[in-house]
Amino acid sequence: MRCAQCERSRMPVRSGLFAAGAVLAALALAPATAVRGAPAPLEPESGCYIGAYIELDSNLKGDVRTFETLVGKPHASYFRYVGYGQPFPFEWVHELHGYGVAPHIAWEPNHGLGMVRDDEYLQGWAQAAGHTGIPIFLRYASEMNGTWQAYSGDPREYIEKWRTVYRVMKAAAPNVAMVWCPFATPRATITDYYPGDEYVDWVGVNIYSVVHQDGDPSKPPTEDPLSLLSYVYNLYAERKPIAICEYASTHYCRALARDTTDFAIEKMTRLYAALPQQFPRVKMINWFSVDAISDGLADNNYSLTANRRVLDTYRGLISDPHFLSRMSALGAVDPVASPTGDTPPVARPPVAPVQPPPETQLPLAADGPPPVGSTDIWVSVLGARPHAVSGEVEIAVDLPARTRGTTVEFYIDGDFRCITNVEPYRCPWNADRSAPGEHTIEVRVANEAGTEIGSRRVSVIVAKESGQ
């Protein structure tokens, strides 16, 4: 079982590195003059948003305030990985909005493109994003140009699926800016996957500065971050704002068992210092603050909090007023009305329960959290009584204490509904699309190796509200 958050963080194996002579290298480092038309959604008029990924930094554990205290400046955005099939992260999005921060979601079809279609899941996810009314960066299916993603290999299918997602998002969630983001290498396939200007809001690129490629000491550092950025910048900056969706430079290399702080400082300084003058249409840059060695993900330590010199360098670089702490557009977008004219709440007033509850083939789902010290898999329904369910609800799963590294799959009447490996374990369900009567909810829990370690089946009763 692939873990979206963990597998995605694994540094990809990259081969076929671009090699160029002095003339070509010089051309690559000469950014194109960005001739701007109308601003793209969420694009700042000037400056560059700063953002970060902090959820796997063991010293932060996703705490925004702690991070911003350490780096000395608020950030405009933070990102999270969400697997395609997982529910829209309502709680996290609203939490960031409370800080005055724009969420950036890396939404990844880690089981391939076959499941991506204009269906209830995609429509519901888009409607959920639209109902928040919060400016959101949505980086769908990034790094498609490499070979390490389940959705790589077929540019035609990728473009078809991207356009489907884009059309649905624009109809249901105009507050969302769609970010198309290849990896910096291999370059040869980047343009093959481009969906077209009319289907892209921002163009991104992921760049990492590492001492040795793929953790192999025989592969010396040949990549200059400015060269890697220039290739994508020159292709698209005249038409689209550019986002460096992920960047980090390693300050410790496990392959060499050596501190590489000087290398990290050189590379990060070279990139951040060049943005204001050489790359004015880079409008967002995000630092990937993860100790990939300790987390067993890769051979490099990128954590800002694990190295005082790197942290101090970062503080100094982002102190430049060119780097923006907050979005002027935050909160400026009104929520999209749902087809019924209602804004679906996270929890809605329950329908009057049937008295007494009817007998069911399985125990009814719970209508609240588990008791303290529970040792069972607990399945509950948020937003309605389990014996009188209607409308938009969430299926919630609580696991026994010390259950770690788990993935939860949700099934309704035997049909797969969604999957998540991020707490709290939630799955949205529009019960109005199910027939009145008894339905079965099954949850299956697997460990990091994909081995099932538990399951639970419960019943719910769908009862239409009066007037429906």
C-alpha cells in the first residue's frame, strides 16, 4: 500500500542528467524577459510568496507558529500531500486560513490515472474546495515527466485527465489556482505533458540541490539550481507565473556520511538571491523542510530546524521585502453556491431520528467519538445520526492508541469510496445519492507494508429529509 505522504517524499531516482557545453549552459542561464498579460489567479502584482513543507519535520510536526518564530517571518503558504481518493482536507485548510495562510495541496493520483474521471468523488472534492471560499493552490499530479510516478508514461492520457480536473475545478471552485508542476529533470519530456495555456493557471517546478545524485558518490554534483529553474522559466514565464513548488539543499549527505552545510548555504543563497532581479516572475517558492534520512525516505537532510547555520541563512534570505509573507487575495473569494443553494457545513443538524432505531444486520455506526482508552476500531458518522443519515456527512475512523503508519480504506456497500493515511481519518459521503434504507460501511486498516491489521463493518440508515 503506497502512503501518499511518505512515498511522495521519497527522493526520485533520476537518470539521463542534462549535459551541455559552455554555450548552451550560458543560454540556459539567461532568463527570458517575462512579458505579462493579465495576472493569473492568486498571482501577486510584485514580489514572491514564501512557503514551506513542515509536516514531516520532527522538530515542528506541522506547527506553523513554531516554524515562523524560528525563521523570523510569517509565510504565505504551506503545503500538504493528499492522495487522489482521499477526502478534501477541510480541517487543515480552515486551520491555515485562521493563520492568514493560503493552503497549497499536492493532490496525487498515486494509484494511476485510471481512477481519475468526472465522477462523484471529483465533483464532491471540487465542491468542497469551492465552498471554503479560501484561496487554494492545487498542484495536481506533479513530477509527471519522470519515471517514478504511477501517473507517468502516457502524456496523452495525462493531459486528458488534467483537463478534466481543471474543468471541474473551474466550474465548482474558482478560488482554486491550478499549478502544473514537472520535476526539473528529465527536461526532454517536460513539454510533452503540458496541458495547454487555457488549462493551466500557474507553472511550477521542483528543484533539489544534492551533493551526489541518487545517493551515489560516483555521480558528482552537476546541477546548478539557476540552470534547472531557467529551463522551465524560459519556456513559460511569458505566459504564466512560475512557482518553485519544492526546493531544498542538503546539509548532510548519508552516502558520504559527511556534513555538507557549506554546499547547502552556497546553493540556497544562489537561488533565493537571484529571484528578485533575474527571475521576477517566480511568484512562489517553498522550502521542503524534511530530514529525509531519519524518516527513511532518502539520503539527504533538508530540515531547516536541524542545522543552525542553514536556518540563519534562510532567515537572512527571506528577510528581503521581495519575499511576501501574506496573500493580498486571502479571503477575497466568495464561496461557490452549491446546487441546492446551501453551503455544506462540516457537521449539519441531524434529521429527527427514527424512534426506535430499526434493527440492522450489523451494529450501527457510532454518532460520537470513542470512549477514552478504546482498543477497537471506532466508526462514526459526523453530521447526522447513524440511524437517520441524509445529505453531506463524513465517515470518521478512530484507531486504538499507538497504531502508527496506517492507511484506512473506506467502502460503502462493498464499493471502494476513498483512502487516507492522514489523521484525522475522514471520508466524505453524500448520503442523498444513496437509496433510503440500510447501508454497510466497511473500513480496512493496513500498516506501512500494506498488510491489513484490522477492519470493521457497521450499518447506517439513510433516511431522506422531508420535502426531498
